[in-house]
Amino acid sequence: MKIERIEQFFPRPRVRLVKITTDDGLVGWGETTLEGKPKSTMAAVEELADYLIGKDPLRLEHHWQHIYRSAFFRGGNVLMTALSGIDQALWDIAGKYYGVPVYKLLGGAVRDRIRVYAHWGIRDLSEEGLARARERLDRLQQMGYTAFKSGPGGKWRGHEPPAVIDHFVRCAYTMREWVGPEVELAFDFHGKMTPALAIEICHEIKGMRPMFVEEPVPQENVDALKLVSDHVPFPIATGERLLTRWGFREVFEKQAVAYIQPDVSHCGGITELKKIANMAEVYYMHILPHCAIGPVAFTASMHVDAVVPNFLAQEQVDQGLGHGLLQEPWQVVDGYIELPTQPGLGIEVDEEAAARTVPYTEELGGEFYHDDGSVADW
């Protein structure tokens, strides 16, 4: 069996897919969505296809090592996203070849279903804003979610006046009042804060007992991240922009966070996500895999979630369930998704829908400035 063809699809904003077909007709799907850099990743996949065409798709580790190590320059978000999507597609083929779901090839499931958390929050305390928040919460609660993630929206400077901070704090406590103590609430700071500001805000919201605060500061400086963790009495999480085991190494060694959030479409695919999770287990860190893109990446994450003991919850956005793109979208029941049962990733992509290319619009690739014209963090 040889790889015969590699194709790419862009059916929706923030959903870019790769399809690998073998000479005996097996098909594997992966997701190569890289927020803000869609054209770069497309070129990377085309470049890697020159190596992969004609190769045995079942030599997953060999191909991963070659793609990562063959060039003098390793890693980077463009290469790793291309590699991640290809890796997912090769695992999909392997599962179909052996007639089992991918998680059975990864060692077998340690749980029967995957806990997911949804995006919901209160950012607007006006009557209209609260009504919109209530409407979405009611819909999500009907699906049984027991955890939600929100965050302080907009642009944040090195420090903000009390009115800005107090507004976010009121939103956070209002959320807790609405859902009660049985539901977990997390907040994504998007790496917008300085350590001092992050610590100040975390202490303001500690009374409502967050599940975690994600990316309080940018990921480049592990010591700054640890500074926040050391001064905050609840879990800190990071990792969506870290790539490979090597990218997480210092975070582990310095015990800089409680939870890590590798993304299966950036960190190195299914192959690398499992290795990162296994490393995290040694440091008693749980994983909360990041996934704010499409349903193929979401599905790939769940296969790793199924097999690692230190899994806590899986991020899930609305389009991750696959409505309009998967033949059978995922169903959330009581806040969980049942394990896939079909071979490979266990999904069937609607190829007609996948082929409907849409113009690319991506807020993460746009211009974002403060009032004085200086660049703001998205």
C-alpha cells in the first residue's frame, strides 16, 4: 500500500482539511488549520507531499521523524501544523487498515466517554447582553455541559483602570451566580496580560473558584508564567501555542502550570500529543487539549483523550461537532461524547461540503491596535 494522492480543502473559516488517499482506495483525513497563516500551511503541505507520495502510510513514526528532522530548521508553527494534519490523516488510514478505532492502536481506552467543555460567558452586563448570555446558557445546559470557558474580551494594556478590571470581575461573579457551585468555570486571558496585571485579576476572581485561568501571559517566557502560578491559589493552564515535547519541556521541569493545553493540529498531531500527555503525567499535570477549529481536529484530540490517564476535559467549539461537514456530527449528552466506534478516526467527511471553498477571513490574521496606534495582542 502506497500514498497516491494528497489533497487540501478549505470549506469554512478556521477549517482547513487534508485528505490522503492510498493506491488501494483507503482515505485518511486530517486538519491543518493554522489561525492567521492559511496560505503558509497550504504551501507546507504541498512541499511535504513531494516526500510522502509513493510511501507506505503505515510507517507513521518514521514519517514523523523524517518530516521533523530532515531539514536543518526544525519545528515552527507552519511546519508543525502541516505535519500535525498529515499525522492525523495517516492515523485515520492506519485505523481503517487494521479495522479498529485509532485509540485502540494507541493502547486502548482508559475511559468510556470524553468530557467536553463549551464556550460561554458574560461580557456585556446590559439587559440585552445578559439576555443573549442567558439564551446561550439555556441551550448549552440542555446538552448537560458541566464546564464552560470565557474570558476578558477586547484589548488589554500593561495595566487598566479599576473600571475595566471591575467590569470583568462582575461578569465572572455573575456567571458563578447563574450556574451555581456544581459547574466549573474557566477564563482564557489569551496571553494579553503582564504578570502583575494577571496576578491582580486572578486574586479578584479567586472567590468564585475558577477551574483554571488559561494563558495569563504569553507563552514565550516560562519564568513569567511560573511567577503567576506561584502567586495564584487556583490552577493556571497554557500550551495551545507550544509545539512538540521540546516546547513543553521547560514548562514541565519548572512546574510552571497545573494543566497543559496542547493542540493536536499544532503540536505534532496524534503521535506527539500522546507523547506530550505522557510526559505531563510524570509531573502530575493534567491535559485539557486545545481545539478551537474544526471537527477533524476535535475528533483526533478525542482519540488521545481516550487513552491517557491524566486527561481532564476537552475544549469544544460549536463547529467542532461537525454539523454540515460530517455525515454524522458528534452529539453531546450530559456534557460527554461517547467514544468513536468506527475504524480510523471514526468519522465520515461530507466531501461535497468539504469541496465548497470559502473566501478566507480570519480575525487572528488581521490588524489589531490600541487607541494610540500601537499593536495590541489578540
